[in-house]
Amino acid sequence: MADTVLYEVSDGLATITINRPEAMNALNIATKVALRDAVQAAAGDDAVRAVLLTSAGERAFCVGQDLKEHIGLLAEGSTSVMSTVKEHYNPVVRALTEMPKPVVAGVNGVAAGAGFGLALAADYRVVADTAGFNTSFAGVALTADSGVSWTLPRVVGPGRATDLLLFPRTIKAQEAYELGIANRLVPAGELRGEAEKVARALAEGPTVAYSAIKEAVSYGFSHSLAETLEKEDELQTRAGASEDHAIAVRAFVNKEAPRYLGR
């Protein structure tokens, strides 16, 4: 991995840190490649049971595309400058949303454009009280990418999502919490510790069930009730056959704390 993205696995938790604080963790090509590789590595590693996605520094989680690099590529007349959506953003967002393990975003500062997209692609967002969110795309005459047109309406509803995309503004942390963008709001100085605490609790939990929950919620948004009930039956059968379920039931009967295996 490039040093612009740090990757560490410890006790079932993969921590991915965007590491360009001097550039407000903007995504240049090298960072996007490293981020894609890190997320895909976590998704494919059976030893990883949960993922924490966060960033270095205090000012920004990620301000999206590195516009300085982008301007340079446009000036060079590059015909493939927008291929970054297909080559980088799409694989990252798909890996985050589709991996069969929970993803926590520790949002330490502003999340704008594709940075907002990365945060929304996580299953759970722990947000510093000094953070903010901005769609940003229309402000540079672009449409949404990094999955925002799919994730944002599911979080805040299609009407409000359209408003936030057409008229970009900074959504401060408290409003983000009220809108459901932030799942947990914490003082800025406690962000990293709290985000890691949440992610580690998930890594130690019944990850077969968590995988089924992710799949069920995603499926239910685009299918009928009848189809969703069938999917719930399929997923519950899978979860019920897991070792984790047997462990949980025994622990409940014996009034003990379960120790899950993730299988």
C-alpha cells in the first residue's frame, strides 16, 4: 500500500486510514488506487471480521477528488480524466457496501463529494461533533458519483437528497445526526477511540448475522414485501445454521457472555 493509505489488521479488525492530512485527505490517483486495494483486501480476507475506515488529522475525513491534480489532467487534455469513477470510486464503494462484514466510518472532519460517498457507503458512521458533510458535486458542475445517488436517498429520503445535491451546503454534525447521516455523535477528541470501540465490538460479534443483516436491508430497498420475506427466510436459515447461533443460544441458556467465532 502507498503511505497515503494505511492498512492494519488486528484481532479481526481491519483499519484503513486515508493519510493525506496536509491535503485534507483529498483523493489523488495514488490514494484512490491504494484505497481501492486496501478495501478489496479487507473484503477478501477471511481473518477480517469488521472494517474501520477513517482518516488522519482533525480537519477532514476526506474532501473528495484532489482538484489540483484534476485541473492538471484537464489542462493536459486527458481524455480519460473521468475514468476514475469506473476505475476507482465504483470498485471502492461496491467493496464497502457488498462485503459480508460490517464497515464503520470514523468521520473526524469534513466529508465532501466522494468523501461523503465513502462515509455513506459504510454501514455505521461515528461522527465528530466538529465534522460536516457536503455533496459538493454541483458546485464544480458535476453529478453525483461514489454511490451518493444510491446511498444518500436511502439515508435521508429522495426529496432531501435531491435538495442537497442541487444546492450543496455544509451539513453540520448535529443536523447530520438528526437526518440519520451520523449514527453516533461524539466529541472530536473522542472520535478515534469511540469509532474503534464500535468497530471492535462488531468484529467480536456474530458476523454471520451481520452479513445477513447487510444483505437483507439492501435487498429490501429494491424488492417487494413478498420477495423480501422470502429473502429473510433464506438468510435466517443461513444464520440459524451458523456456529455463532448455536453459541449464542447456549450462552443465553447458561447466562454467559457469548464468544463468537464468525462462522
